[in-house]
Amino acid sequence: MEQSIKTKDYEYDLPSEQIALYPLAERDQSKLLVYKQGTIGHHQFNQIANFLPKSSTLFFNDTKVIPARLHFQKTTGATIEIFLLNPADSKELVQQAMATTATSRWICTIGNLKRWTDSTILIKEHNEINLTAKIVDRTKSIVEFSWQPQSKSFAEIITIMGLTPLPPYLNRKAEASDRTAYQTVYSHYDGAVAAPTAGLHFTDRILNELTTQGHFTQFLTLHVSAGTFQPIKVENALNHVMHNEQVVVTKKNVAAVLSAKSIVAIGTTSMRTLESLYWYGVKLIDNPAADFKIEQGDPYKLPQHVDLKSAFKKVLDHFNTKGIEVLTGQTSIYMVPGYSFKVVDALITNFHQPGSTLILLIAAFAGPDWKTIYEEALKNKYRFLSYGDSSLLFRKVAT
């Protein structure tokens, strides 16, 4: 891998009028750019099944976006915004934190923090529900929430009290329609603070059509964190500190990779999960007691010669040895130009922010043609970012 990657080389001019502020009325009516080995075609997303390799296995991220933005008003009139990030206990599963009752501690970002003293308890009420918040660690931005009635889960409480965490670049307030629009039709496990947006184009009809045409579907989980929107602020992109996210995979997922003819990741989050799982297999070969934790530099330090089947068989052995069906881990994987993709053959994804970690991922996957892809999308008036149009990209074949 190169010693330096200039962030400015992965920026482009994105006109504000091509940022999609709202979704289309029909999810599957979005445009679809198909890129394969230098060739670009323009289609509609409801035709997606026609462009997939025969008998493909598609991996979807079934995380569910939580109403992570909470507004509290002090008696002075000042508004304190609390944005949920992760459970304060790093060992606690996001699903467990969402299911807890009575009290819960979270690492948050806090707007107007200077106006919130440690001794002040914030209160938010709605009907017969009472939610309180207090700072327990200002340095780490840890907030403790308590509520009545205590029988309700934290997920139930924030569903009533919270707002949909729209991406900051939309620059608008969340509306009632965003509750469903900013959620995939197959979302299941509470925990994301941003949607896996490639999945927003899928409808039940398309999912059924994929199965009818002989494709296979698998569901894994990566709880998308707010770090996905964090811009690269350093000149050398390799010095960027990558965010960490919780992943949950099943024994069936691993078996499906081993039997797949062609693997399609639905979104960069599914891509991150599958590639992280490969590197976990590489770690297990060297150390059977290794934790499922992939650091951003691991793919560039670990042995590169391990083939996909050897790595995933090792992960499958781990499932069998432990007698488990589900495995939870953490990943900070950072895929930049020079990264060697081990698992994914094709990627369905939206069009991403200039100078972002996701653009670097696209550049790593498609090679220098990423610029042509984005130029074509801009020229053909594609809608960009979370509520925008889609693309199907095939991995660049090494020459």
C-alpha cells in the first residue's frame, strides 16, 4: 500500500441541487448506474436483478435506525440536544442496551453542552412517559437515562421521545415521513444511527423477484455509527482515525459465503462486515483464541496469502467449537486504494460525499474509474447521498 494518499485527490464538486433532500415516492424508481470493467450503463433500480451474476448471494445489513436525536429543554429555555452513539459499556451489545429497562448509559454527542451543568437533571415528558438525563462523565460524554414507566424498554422510550437522525448534510429537520423512509423494508435489529442507504431502494417485490430468479439472500448486522459521516480532515488520508462499529454475523452467513458462486454486498456496511469476517478468519489461523476485533490497519499487516475458503472455514470451525450460532464483533476496517478485496465481487451502493472514507472505499473497489463513474452520475443528473440514486459496481479485475 502507498505511504501517502492525498485526501484532495478524492474530492469532487457536488452541486447542492443534486443532493437528494427527500426520497422518491417509490423506492425502486431510483436510477441505477451499472459499472463493469470500464463500461457504464444507465438503468432503473427495479431492473437490478437483470444485472446480477447468475445465482448470486446478496448480503443485506438488517440493522434498524433508532430515533437517536433527543431534545431536552431546560427551565431557562435553552435546548440541549443529545445524540446517542454507543452504549457506555463497550462490552454491551447494542441490542441488549436497547432492550434494557429503567436506566441506560450511553456515549453521546451533546449540543449546547456548556449550558448543561453536572448537577442539572434534564426532563422530557410525553403523555404518561417521563425521561430524565444526567451527565455521569463529562470528559467521555456519558449520559445516564432513566424513565417511567420502568417496564418499558429503552427502544420503546426513544421511539416515542426521539427524532430520526437524518444526515447533517441534508440540513433539514426530520419529518414524520422519515420514520419509515429512512429505514430499509427489512430492518430488524435496533441500533444504527444512520441508515445502510443502499438498502433503501429495495422493496418486498424486488426481494421476492431476486429469489424467483434464483438468487440467494442473507442478512447480517452492522450497527452504523455517526462516524460514517465524519469527514477526513487530514491531508494524508492514511492518518485518518477510522470509526468503530459493532457487527453481528451468523453461522449461516459464514456457510453462505463458502457456498456462494458470486457475492454481492448491499451497501458499504455489508462490505465492511464481510471483509472484516475474512480478516478474522486470518487471525484465527494464527491464534484460535483471537477476539473478533478488526483494527483499521489489520488488513495491511496480516498475511495476504490466505484464500477465502481457508479463512471462512476457520471462522466456521470457531462457531462449531464454541457451539454458537451468532457471533458479535467490532470493526474499524479502513479500505483505501491498495486494499486487496477478499470476499465481495459486486457492490450496490449510493453516491457518497466528496473526500470521505466511503469514496476511498469506492476508489479501492473500482480503481481510478471511480472518477469516471462519478462524472457520469453528475452529468446524467443522478441524485446523490443518502436519499439519492444507486449504483451496481463490479470489482476491478487485477491486471
